Amino acid sequence: MSAESSFQELDLALSRSKLDRAAHLRLDQSALDEMWDRAEIAQISGDRFRTLSSDEGKRVSLEFLTANAITDEVGERYFLGIAESGKPYFLWHTKFNENAKPTSGTFKSLREIGALLNDLEIGIAAHGLALSQWHDAHPMCAKCGAKTESVQGGSVRECVADQQQHHPRTDPAIIVLVKDSQDRVLLGHQKIWPTNRFSTLAGFVEPGESFERCVRREVFEEAGVNVVSMNYLGSQPWPFPASIMIAFEALIDNPEAAKGDGVEIEEVRWFSRVEMKAAVAADAIILPPTISVARAMINRWYGPDAGKDLIGGEAWRN
């Protein structure tokens, strides 16, 4: 973890995207209308995407619609961007209806399908989910309480009373792989998680706080250990509902002091690679899902055999 080491960005599933967001087109309503008529359109109902499956669910893709196929549903359209092929992509956002039965495909959440989508689709899904959830949460103006409406291709909401514009917000959160001088990693278990579910430490950045200061604070608050150095590893949008995870690995100097805070973190455990392999094989530990930053950091630390040695149960936070 020397300062001279070269930066190697984490390979993070939700950070992949093949779309040019083409923000300059959001103000051109005629261009948006023209693109809509020839676009590939992903549909999201609530927080679930319309998908197609094959090979008994082992292969999943987004089902793209045409504008002609969207005739009688109430919803909103959001411009997502343009692919390398020149094809424009939009999102059609409707309220979730559990009784709805699409003529083809099924509705699935990004949690279910994220690891199965290609790079184009994952960028569409991550952007689309974050955007649609923001629209759902901001129907009223925070200044005066009047209604807001979607404008600029869905990238802005505007107050109908005073034209005050409201833009999507993303909550920054750090996530950190804590290591000691023996290259062991420290994982924690939250009380609300499934039994044996362990993951890296994480927390939201507070107002007026830097990422680095947040790393030190969260690691000390949750596990009682002191960070002496850290490396930036990468970042990934985490639209559950509106976060971006900024990933670090951090070296601590007092591993014997590691202890869960008893409030958020119930237990912490140190793992060598041998210990982690054995724990996974014995189903004594459940790791985070494969599309998460936490899992990417664990796999990177473990090495090239992670794909075969760390195969087992995995779980979301809830």
C-alpha cells in the first residue's frame, strides 16, 4: 500500500456503461421527440425492470420497447443517452402494479438481475433506477410545496408555481476494506443482517466532511481501530435508492482492539485467505452480492482464485 504503487481501478458492475448521456440534447424538445420515435425504451414499473429470460433464468436481458408499443399506460419518459451505434435510449417509468401482466417478459429488480446484464444494459438500469426513484420521491417543490413536473428529458423537476428547478441528488458513502500488517481483512456483521452475513465497513459522508476523514471516523466508530493509511480503489453508483459508494482500502495499526460498536456492528472478525476460504466452504460466512463494491474489494484482496474459492451463499443487507 505504498504511495508509489500504481492505481488499479476496481472492476465494478454498476459502474459500467456504454451510453453517452448527451446532456446537451435535454434542452431540445424537438430532438427528444424525434429520438423517442426511434428509440429503444426500457420500462421500469416501481423499482422493477421489464426483462426477458432464457436458459431457465441463467441469462437475463432488459426487454426494450418501441414508442408505438406504449399507447395506453400512464407514465413518464426519461432520456438516458445514446449508444455507440447512434441508437437513443429512454426509460418509460410507470407506477408498480402487482397485477400487471406484460405481453412478454417479467418485471425484476436490479438486485435480482444486476449481475446478469451486459455493459449497455447495466448502465441503463443503474441510471434508470436512480432517476425514477428520485422522481417518485420529489413530486412537490421543497421551496413552496407546489407540484413539480419532469422537464429536460427527465433530468430536472420544475415547480409549476415559480419555475424553481430541482436536480437529482446523490448521497456519497465511503466503503472500506480494513487490513492489518499481516494482510488480513476485517469484516463486520450488522444486527439486522441475515445470520453469518459479513461485509466491509461503510457509512455516509456527513456535511462538511471529506472522504478521507469519513473513512477514519467510520472505521473507528464501528470497529474501534485506527486508520494509518488508505488507498482509493474506485466508485460505483448504488441506486438503492440514491447513493454512490466511494471505495478505499485502509491499513490499521491496532488489530487487537477491533470490536463491534454494539449498536450498528454486532461482531467483527479478522480473516486470512485460508480462513475465508474455509469459512465459505463450511457455510460459516455469507458474503455480499457479486454486484456490490464490498464483494469486488474482497475478491480483489483474495486474488485470482476468488471466482472458484469464494463461491457460496451471498446476501443483501436486507
